[in-house]
Amino acid sequence: MAVITTSSAPRRGKGRRGDDMSNQVVGRTRIGGFFANTAGIILAIIMIFPAYWMINTAFKPANEILTFEPHFFPQHPTFDNIISAVKAPNFLLDLRNGLIITLLSTVSAIVVGFLGALAIARFRFYGRKALIVVILMVQMVPFIALLIPVFLLLNAVELTNTLTGITLLYMVLFLPYTIWTLRGFIANIPRELDEAALVDGCSRWQTFYRVILPLTGPGLVATSIYGFIQAWNEFIIIQTVNRPDHQNLMAWLVSNQTSRGTFWGPMMASALITSIPVVVFFLVIQRNIAAGLTAGAVKG
């Protein structure tokens, strides 16, 4: 009876070569990950350092700020800069103005933009594609290029130096981005959901706020972030159109620069204070930011 035997030596050799190749791949992956993580850490330090230096300078006395030897931590921490900024003329007034302008312009842009995006995404009408192209082209125009025409327009309707005029202006400036972004969310919601809701007895209005509105929630969050930050940080237009008693905190920051020089301590303290509302707003809606960045996602 013949017995057939096979040698296992080649298989062991092949296994060793496979293990060696696998180890090399793992080693290269680890080295690549190490360099990627190192580059990410360095980039994060570079981006965080200006914010850190702003906070550091806000709590330094004047003699430490103007010294040639850098101090990465305040040797004699003080709250004098923050107190000086809060007690400065027009600070509380411009803080109130900034909150009113930012909240009203953001909310109104979201409401009007959502209705416009709904009309573009769900209805077919003459000139629809041309309107989409115009909305996209308007976003390419920088705000500063519209400064003189906007001033002349607001002056003609007597809305210069008013909170109403600057709020309407910000709303109009944010509308193209709002409509374009929300259109993508609404367009990716299947029309079958609308039809199913209508079959179940819902009216057009009930279909709107029970089906479309909840599914567009992440888009509303992502868009509101952009509108809030833009309205809060803008200062060129409002400084040109309104007087100091009707400006926001970003325009107020310029008051720390005078012909005698720049008061770095109060200015950094003011910058720290003006950044707090944006940070608070971000912390409130941070849970919805990840969902908002995945534009067009549909939950069903």
C-alpha cells in the first residue's frame, strides 16, 4: 500500500515570509502614525498658542506685558485688565447691541433661508436653476465690496445708525449661504416620506414640521454656527454704518488702539471677554455639530 507524504517545510517558509511582510506593514503603519500624530500635535500647538497668549496677556500687569523677556505665565496675575475693559465706555452697551444683532440676524436668516431652501428643493418653478446659480455667485462676492452700496441703500431708507438696519443687513448677507446649505439637506430627504405623510392624513404644514423639519435639524445647527460666528465677529460694516453707541464688541475693540499706542492688557482682556459668547454657544450645541457636518444625512 503506497503512502503519499507531503513536506511541510515550504509552508513553514511561506508562513515566515508572510509574517515578516505583515510585521513590516505593521511597522510602517506605526511609523506613519507616529509622524502623523507628531505633525498634528505641532499644528495644534501652533493654532492654540495665539489664544493661550491672549489669555496669558489678559492677566498680566503692564510692566510684564511690555518687557522684552517673554513670560509664559503671569508672575503677578491681576484682574485689573478685565475690570478696566468692563468699565470702559460703551462696553456694556455694545455687548447688548452685539447680542441683539447676532441673535436676531441668525434666527431670521435661518427662518427665511429655510423657507427659501424648501421652495428650491421641493418645488419646480420657472427660473429655479437660474436662482440657484445666482445664490452661488452671490457667495463669491466679499462683504467689503458691498460696503459703499449698502451704506447708500441704508442711508436712503434712514436705517443707518440703527440696530434694525444692521440686523437686516446681516440677515441678507447670510441668506445665500443658509439657502445653499439647507437646500442640500432638504434635497436629500426622500420625497417618499412626504408622500407617506400625506397618505397618512397629514396636511402640507404637518408634513413640513413633522417630517422635513426634524430631519433638517442637523443642517439648521451647522448653519446657525456659521451665522452666529459671522454676525458676532463682523466689525468692518457695522463700524462704517453705525456710530459707537450702535456697534458691537468687535468694533468696540478698536477703541483700545489710540494715537498714543495700543493698550495691550485691556485689549487682550476685551478679546477674551468677546470670545466667551461664541464658546458658550459652541458648548451648548456641540452634540449636534458632528451630525450637522454630515450634510444630507437622513435618519429613518
